[in-house]
Amino acid sequence: MKTFKNISFYAAALLLLFAFQTVAADASPDRKKSDQQSYTTIKGKVVDAETGAPLVFASVAVSDANVAIVTNIDGEFTLKIGESLLSKNLEFTFLGYKNKLVPISSLRDNGYKNVISMESAPIPIKEIIVKPIDPYDIVTRAITRIGKNYEDVPNLMTAFYRETIRKNRTYVSIGEAVVEIFKAPYANDVRFDNARIYKGRKSSDVEKMDTVLFKLQGGPVSSLELDILKNTEAILTLDAMKYYNYSLSSVIEIDGRPHYVIGFSQKPSVDIPLFMGNLYIEMDSYAISEAEFGFNLSDKEAAQSIFIRKKPLGMEVTPEIATYRAKYREQNGKWYFAYSRAEVKFKVNWKKKLFNTYYTTMAEIAVTDRTAEEVIKFAGKDRLRYTDVFSDKVNNFVDPDFWGEYNVIEPDQSIESAIRKLNKKLKFSDRDNLGE
């Protein structure tokens, strides 16, 4: 059968390099930007109104503006808002819930956590009986309308990127950056997205890695591959559809609009590993507003060849879980890439060791601002490449106020704890080096 040429990047989004321990040189961004703009910081937590459970990856956006972020795994967010936008509302959206508008002026700023409760939004059956319910027809319409539903001019985006590596339950590497993205038009197959680091930092504890240095390859560039409406080949083409089975699992509300939830999985006869998951398709426009999916890991040998780029002799690495998510935001009739997340868990076994070690890698990117004005592609020397290792491109954590006015994804408590521990270790290392 046909093979998908981009599947190694598109499937993994987290490509791993295992190598014997080495020391990597740090590279500092050579661009500078003034942090003079005044802004207000709003912190909060988004929860289910009935149960109080946190709503994970809910969208938080300034109405009628391009400023946005998503909640973390605890439902928490931090949003930095320029003074010119303080008279507007914050709009909260989440799968299957009613949109909620909250005046920014009513929210407490800085150190206070504002609790935002959202109500579920059941869809009456009368909303769908006049619509086609054949899942193949729904997906076909979604594919054929990509050029109409998604932006047809280039955009310059500002985004926050974070990647982490956990060894068993302990964070051993954390990196994050503000990145600039050149977002190519969706209807153009010869113009590609690219990214460059504006400001970034990292923290890592190599001692907990045994004698192995574990790295992620691709960084923000690989995360952009999860924009499945731009990189359609493995799932969203009419040709790819013949390799999948589809089902209509439910109808839910997202951003005040009814959506079909279309489940998909590869057909049993397909002999290469593909994907399975859900597409959330807006009922009126047939735009895909969200997608959550996983990689089929049943063929361990094939999965290893896709995810692992390099490893020492005597090490066996097996992918255990690979899950992905992509989200889009609609403004003025066009949809824009807003967020993606990839998480992959690996089992590592040395031939001479009794117990296995598990590594979990995560990378996420959230668009916090964008413009379609004066968009120019980045110079080749500035662009990140698939072969780049993000952790080699940025410096260590030092300044608690490092991010200034930039919007970032709120760390969950375990990441905050890991950063504190790793920073202490870095300080001791710096002091020891100075003493020498």
C-alpha cells in the first residue's frame, strides 16, 4: 500500500536521540525586545460548575483580540493583558460546555486565583436531525472545505513552547521558549510553516539520566507538524480516508456551536501503523476545531523505527503510549491554529539491568498572539530545523521574572517543584565552578 512520506515527523512529533553522556554548548538568542509595555496579569482556574473538577486545556482568550492561552493539567491559567484590552471580556471555551464571558475588569489581578465555573451544554436531538449523519460524508466535507475554512494568507504568530522529560515520576529536563512562527496559508502546498526562538531557557538534571543523555529532536518545528489541517497527508486527505473506519460517536457544543464527534481508526487490513482518535467538526461550516488522537503502537518494531533516531548498543527502547491534540480558534469566519500537545511514553531496558526505566516526553505549543500584517518569512539562519535539539539552543533558568510580558502556559505543581529543585542544583553547580 501507499506509504506516507511525512509519517516519521507527523506521527512522532517527539523524536528521540539516545546517546552516551556529552556536554552540549548553550546558544543564546541574539535578538532583543523592549519589555516596556504595561500589562496586567490575570491568574485563574477553570472548573466544572457542578463537580468542581478542573477543565484541562480549556481555551482562554480576550474577546475580539488575538491574545489567548490554554489551561494546564490542573485547569489553571495565567494571562498577561495589555492595558488597551482591559475593557474587554475574557472568553472561556471547552469541549461540551457553554461559552463563558467574564469582564476582565471584574477579575482580580496578579497573585489571586480567579475560579471560573463552566456549565455543560447538552445538544438537543432536533439540532442534528436535519444534518447528514454519515461519518464518511462529514469527514469528506471537512476535507474539501479546508481551503475555505482556514486562513488563506500567511500569519506571523507569537507562541509559547514547552517540552519536558520525566524519568519514571521525576522531571529531569524542562525547556520553554517564546517562539515566533511563520504560518503559511492552508491552501498553499508549497509554502511551509517555520519557527525561530525569540527567548528561551532550560533546566536539566543529567545525573538522574543514568549514563545516558536523552534528548528531543525538532522542538517547536515538530509541534507545528501536529497542525493536521496544514499537514493533512496521514489523516485528512480523500486518499488517506480509504485506510480508516469512521463512526459518529456523539454531538457536543464547543464555543457555542454544535459539533459532530467523529471517531476514526485504521482498518485491520492496513499494514503500517497509523492513527486513531476523534475529530470535532463544526456542524454548519464543517471546520475541524479540535482533534485528539493516538498512534497505533501494536507493531512495536515499526513504532521503534519511527520514534527512535539513535540509541546505544544494548539498550532496548519501546514506545508505550503516543497521544496528540490540536486545537483551532475561529475569528471572522476563518480558523487559526491555536494549540498542540504531544506526549509519548517509552520503556527503556538495558540487557544487563534487572528493572525497566520509563521516560515520558511532552511538548506543547500555544499561540498567544498573531497578525496578518507585514508578514515576512524568516531568514534561513534564524529558522529552527527538524534536526535541531531545542535544549541545546537555550540557556539555564536563572531569572524568576524571565518572561516579562509574554504569555505562557501555567506550569502544573509538579513542574514548578521540579524547576525549584533543578534550579537549586544549578546554583550549587555554578558556585562550585566559581570556586574552582
